Amino acid sequence: MVQNIPPVQLGLALLPAFAVIGIQMAWSQPTGHSWYALARMLAQLLLVGYALNFLFAADHPWPVLAVLVVMIWASCWIALGNVPDARRALLGPGLAAIAIAGLGVLALVVGPVLRIEPWYQPRTLIPLAGMIFAAAMNSVSLAGERLYAEMNRGGDYRTARDAAFRAALIPVFNSFFAVGLVTLPGMMTGQILSGIAPLVAARYQIVVMAMILGASGIAAALFLHWTGARLARPKGRESPTGDL
């Protein structure tokens, strides 16, 4: 059964993270970004823990919908961090790609697959949405970075698009190959720890893996398609990292 983790034991769990930062310091590498990432992770998770207590007690769809809007916006802004020169110009295609792919997959899972009642049940909807939008965010981020890299080398749009789409899906397919052999995914592990039968947990994990691939692939494809008109310009007219 899942147990509460006291603060002292939670601090012990952070020791490996401190060890990594210690290695960075020993090798004279900058640690400011690492400390910031660690502090931000702690603050965000603790704050979201308190926020979810409120959301789980809410019996209305509007707070849940507000959370989904924040997820979509944040995931898009983070995803486009790999192309800072065109971040604002690509915000529209990025938002549309992540929203359409993420909400479409989420609606399928919440509706016909799991048949959640009511559909806005936050205890189920928000964790699923988090996994879906995170997958879409990562694929758009990888696709955007690879697309710009390929086009800056002088490649044509179609070749760059194909390379970017393949790169965006590499982490997803790697996780498909490794699941059950190298790792037990987080959702399946959590369910097993909470006492759910392994075969039931495996079915839920299959749903999760399929929705992650769908959200990743559809979001990357839409993003690459909608950015094509901006980037597929004759050579010498505009650099893909210039003003779009």
C-alpha cells in the first residue's frame, strides 16, 4: 500500500539530485540552472498538491477547464523554448497543435475508453491531461528544434519535416520498446503499489502508452504542417530563424 512520506525521508530522496549538482560543481560546471530547476520542481509539485485538494473537492467543470487551458498554454510556451528566435511567431501553430491533439485524445480516453462519469471528474481527468499534454509538448519541442536545425543546414522543407517528425517520436518509441523489459511506467507502478492487480494495471498502462503516442504524433504533425508555410521559402529570401 502507498504510504505517506515524512519530510525527513523526503529529504533523503533528494540526496541523488544533490549528488549530481555536486558533480557539476566538482567539474567546474555552472549549477545555477540546476538549482533553479530543482527549486522550481519542488515548489511546483508542492503547490499543485495543495491546488489538487481544492480541485478534487470541486463539483463543477469550470475549475477543471481552467486548469486545462493553463496546461495547454504552459506546455506550448515551454515547447517553443528550443526555437527562441521564433517563439512568439510560432505560438499560434503550437497552441493549436497541442490543443487539438491533446483535447482530442483526452476526449477519446475520458469518453468511450474509460467512460468517466461525470466527464470532468478531476481526480481522473487532470492526471490524464497532464500526461497527454506533456507528451504533446515534448514532441512539438523536438520537432521544432530539429526542423530549424535541418533548414539552417540548407535543407528543403519536406526533408526537414520528415527528419523532425522522426526525431519527435524517438523517445515515445524507445519507451514502447523498453516498457516491461527495462521499466515499469509510473502509472502502472503507482497502481500496483496501491494494491491494484498487475493485469488491471497493465491494461491502464496500455491506454496511457497509446494516448501518449497519439498525442505526440498528431501534435508534431499538425505543428510541422502549420509551420511549413512559414519556413518553406526560397533560399536567400529569409532565414528560418529570422523574423517570421
